[in-house]
Amino acid sequence: MKLVSVVGARPQFVKLAPIARASAQAGIDHIIVHTGQHYDALLSDVFFDDLKIPAPDFTLGVGSGTHGRQTGAMLAGLDEVFEDVRPDVVLAYGDTNSTLAAAVSAVKMGIGLAHLEAGLRSFNRRMPEEHNRVLTDHASDLLLAPTLTAVEHLRREGLAEKTEFVGDVMTDVLLEVAQSAASDSAALLDHYAVRPGEYYVATIHRSENTDDPERLTKIVSGLAAAPLPVLLLTHPRLKAKADAFGIDLQQSAVRVHEPAAYPQLVGLAREAKGVITDSGGLQKEAFLLRTPCTTVRTETEWVETVDLGWNTLVADPADLSAALARPAPEPTEATPYGDGHAAESVVDVLQRRFGG
Ligand code: UD1
């Protein structure tokens, strides 16, 4: 079977790692296409290196731009790659513009399309990710759902027959990296000059939070008022918007740092008093590491983290201080995100459906 994975943005590289490994083990001809949506070394190369992902077979180098320009450039590039490779199936990951481009190009060329992380919904149509995931789900031949909540969303949209419940591949990566990162904690915390349980890790990058100067100012003030140091790992979008709006990120409790590589992020999140984020992946990683998470958004796709008490949504950044002061959550043994073997299930299903 010839499988093409299309990735382009940071969280997709994390998801690709276990898929690349499971495909190799199954003897699948796996071709990796990197759209170039993320091109900074700290958002791209370090993930390939640290997670031992084979170098991409094709790199489109589209870079940044408006949604239309960026997605359009990807479509043009992908058409050529798919024409050249003629895969049995294209695998699209998550909810970025690279996901949507992979979906549109594959269906237009009559190539089988599978969507990894299908069925997630925020029901917030102001998010670009929500358009990307809904459109991709409805274009796909196979929907690989990470949670039972996602399975239910797909059923309600009439997509049950195309759905397979496989678990969450991010759990596969997290569990493995968390084990090997265990020994390096002390050096890592020394590097960031913090002590276990006495700091927060924060990431803010979503357009709903970064692109409105008033909201971004309130978020930074909320972080600055935290009772412990806040390691703010700054995505380039946050930095660019803060510079453009004249907002100083380095205020009171906030310590500004570059984005962290994956093993370092896992180590920092595990030892932190709490995580403050608007990232989807990090909410789940915090839960798997049993670090309380505060999510600066009006809703989350990963509702299990909230239902189990380990994640709190903060719609108004003025409520951040109160959220950070809440009591520690009840311990739980729940495993809504699978057992760390989702990638093997994904590869099994792909072979069954597209292996000929
Ligand atoms: C994208 C995804 C988002 C995902 C995030 C992970 C979409 C619509 N959004 O958002 O779902 O959570 O990736 O990080 O696809 N930039 C750089 N260097 C880079 C890449 C981007 O400096 O390597 C800057 C540019 O100023 C760019 C901005 O970041 O305009 C936004 O990048 P873009 O790829 O458009 O979206 P993300 O915000 O990264």
C-alpha cells in the first residue's frame, strides 16, 4: 500500500511520529509531504530530529500568508505531488490549513482520503480550525476518531459508516517521551531557573486570542498577575502580534522564552504547578501528565479533560487569577485518550480499507 502523509504545522509533526514508525513496522510504502506552513527550526526541524521522523520526501515551502493564499499554494503543490506519486490513500492530520489542502487536493484527484483526529468539534465557527476539520471530515472516505466524543459528533453528522474509533496518537508519543524525559528533569528546570511545582508553563497562539489587541493585553495582564513565575513559550504569531500592538510580554511573573522542543515541553509541563494554554494538544498532554490545566478559550474540543476536573476554561482573561487559585483536582485513572497504541490501530485500518 502506498500512503502519503501531508503535514505542515507543529502539532502535525507530533502526530506523524508514531504513524511513521507504525507504517515502517507494517512495511507500508510511506511518503511524507511537508507543506512548509511552519518553517522556523523551532516549529519544525526540532520535531523531526527529536521524534526521529524520517525527512520529508517532498517539501512544498509555502510559508505564511492569508488563509486563501497559503491554502491555495499548498493545493497547487499537492496536485503535482499526488500526480507524481499516485498513492492509494492520503492521510490528513488534525485541523490546520495543511489539513484542508490535503483533503481538497486528494478528493479532486479521486484519491482515497483518511482524516486522522476526525470528529473533533468546538462548535465555534469563528475558529479557522473548525472550518478545516468540518470540511475535511465531510470530504473523507475514512474518519479516524480519537475519542468516543468524536465518534458521537460524526454519527450526528451522518458520518458513522466512515468512522473508526482508533484512540489518540498523541498519547502514543506523550507516554513514550514522558518516560525517557524522566531522568533529565533536574537539568531542564535548572536551565529555566525554576523549581518543581513552583512555576506555570504557558502558551498562547490562537488567532482568537492573539489578533485582538484588547484581548491580548488582558491575557498578558492575567499571566503577569500569577502567583508563581510563568514560563511563556512564545509562538512566532504571539511575538509578531505583541510587537505590532506594542504589548510588552515580559511583565511581572512572565518570563518570555522561545518555543520549546517536544521533550522539553513534556518535561516542563510534568513538573509545573499548572499549564495555561490555548493549544489543543497541550490541554491533553497536561491531563496525561496529571498537571492541572487552565485553558484561555470559550470552549474546548477535548471536553474529557474538563469533565474529569483537570482542565478549566477561562473565557474572560480577567478570571485567570481565580482559576489558578482553584483547589487541586481529584485523582483519576480514566483513559479517554487511549492506551498509547493508537498508531498501530490506524495503520491496521488503513491497510484493511486501502491495502487492495
Ligand atoms: C497553525 C494552525 C493552528 C495550530 C498551529 C500550531 C491553521 C489555520 N492554524 O496556526 O491550528 O494550532 O498552527 O502551531 O492552520 N510563523 C513564523 N514561523 C513559522 C510559522 C509561522 O514566524 O514557521 C508566523 C508568521 O507570522 C505567520 C504566523 O506565525 O503569519 C501564523 O502562522 P500560520 O501557519 O498561519 O498559523 P499558526 O498560527 O501557526
